[in-house]
Amino acid sequence: MTRYGFIGAIGDDLPSLIPIFLGLMIFFSVFLNTYNVYKNNTDLYSLKTEVINISAIMKEEPVILNLDSFKKTCSKVQTKHNWNAFLVDLDLNSSNYVVLDKENLESEILKEEIDDSNELYACNTSNITDFITRANSEIIIYHYPTTTQKDLYIKPARLYVVVWR
């Protein structure tokens, strides 16, 4: 006596297992995609939070008295991300604003003459233009109005805080 159509224990269940495996593959691929979107948004959010934290530290003092006080404030920042902060002159005439780019960034940063050399108002002078050359990285730039002490008067300036990864 021969039995037709019987393939075996798994063979009989194979047609019903294919949709189950296909359903599991779809479920886990959608789950993985949702996780990746969540992780990317969370990373960007943490980067923005880091910029705000650094900005809060840099803006503690309403008037930046001199380069030493600026550098002291820079040393208070503790972060794992690449960052920099620098001061640029804030001209009250808006038609005189200059768009900052790689060529003119260093020349636009405020300077203080110390021992016959001009020191920049930048937290890290070695990587001032480093964030501009990084096309593939995420860069967040915030700028705030602030003031600097110049001799007997206070001068408006812009504080730029840059964080990238």
C-alpha cells in the first residue's frame, strides 16, 4: 500500500511555515528600520543638547573681560564631541555683516595683542576651520550676542559655538 502526497513531518508543514517565516522577516526588518531611525534622531538630539550645554557654560559671564577669562571659561567645558567656540565682532550696521567661510574665518575672529603677537578669541586655535572641511560629519553651529571689554568701553560681539562629529 502506497501513500501518495506524504513527504514527511516537515514536508507536510512546509507550505504553512513559509508565510510564518516571511512574516517574521518583515516584522524584524521593520523593527530594525524603526530602531535605526530612532537611534539617528536620538544622536542628533544629543548633539544639539551638547551644543546648548556648551553654550550655557560659555555664556555664564555677561561680559568677556579679556582673553584669559575667555580661555578660563573654555576650560570649564567637558564633552566627548569635537567642539570649538570663538568670538566675532558684531557690527551694529547689519549691511556690514560678513558671511563666514574657510577663507575669512580666522581674520574675522577677535584678537588680543599679547607680547607682540595677536592671540585669537577661540577656545581651540588649532582646529578653527576643522569643522568646515568635514563634509560628511554632522555640524551644529549656534551663535549668540555677547559683549567684550575693550579698554574703557564694552563692545558687542557674537559668540559662535560649533559642535561636530
